[in-house]
Amino acid sequence: MTETPSIPNPISDERGLLLLLLDNQRTAFRNALSGLTEEQARSVPSASEMSLASLLKHVIDGEEAMTSRITGTPRGGGEDPVAAWMAAWNVTDDETVGVLLARFGEAQHATEAAVAAETDLDRDVHLPADVARWMTPGVAYTVRYLLLHQIEELARHAGHADIIRQSLDGARADTLGLG
């Protein structure tokens, strides 16, 4: 069954639209994982080194990092953000699809709360130099930019997820929940 976005329709403002677009991409991820076993979700069936589970963990980490930057809430551990980014590709034995999907839902709710509480989408958000070097140069890192970048990242990786899912069993993420 297709996941229904948690954002009410009709969308009449920019915040709602940005959250809806994020949620559309989250739904693509959930659909790509629909009905798979743990072994399938962790497998690497294509030329890429990515599995659906590692992609999911990566996008969760990216969303959590974005939300923590928007809210100014430091992430646990105080570790190097680049090292954290690299580690987010590695799925541990205890990070089952169910655990990761629950964390995905928590990240979604945290993002929605942060966006609802934000008074100015044009507010500059500080990015450490070792993070900013991976971002688009010459732009202001505003709340709006970070949300749009997260949509971009989710869309890019939802496409990867679709290819991986097709490589596993021929199913397409965009049609898995229709029926």
C-alpha cells in the first residue's frame, strides 16, 4: 500500500509545499523497501556499492543533520561531520529495516516540527567549513536552501533506490503501493 503523506492537502503555503515534496520522496523510499526481506534490503544487486538499507540510513543521517543545523541543536557525540557522513553508509546488525524506518519517521517528525517553529525561511544557517565544502558554492545557506537541498538529496537517492529495487525483483518503487 502506498504511504500517505502526513501533510494535509490542499497545500497553500511554501512551508507546506516544501514538507510535501520531502514527504513524497520519503514515500518513494518506503515503497522501494516494501515487502523485502532483511537480506534483500542489505544486498547489493547492481554495479553500485549501495544497498537499500544503506541508502535509507544515509538519507536519515542527512535529514537529521539538516534538522539539527536548522534548530541549532548539536548532534550527539561531537564527532567529525565528514566521519559521521561516512559512517552513515554502514548498516549495523541491529539496524533492521524496521528500526531504520522508525528512525526515518522520527526524522520526518523532527523536520516538520523544526519547519513549523521556524520564523524565517531566509534565516542564515551556519555550516562548518568541512560541511559547506560539499554544498553548492556561492549560495546563502538559509533554512529554505537546506530544505531544498534535502529534497534534492532525497530525490537523487530515491532514484538510486528504484534502480536497486528493480535489480532485486523487477518491481518499481513508484508502483509498489498501487493496488
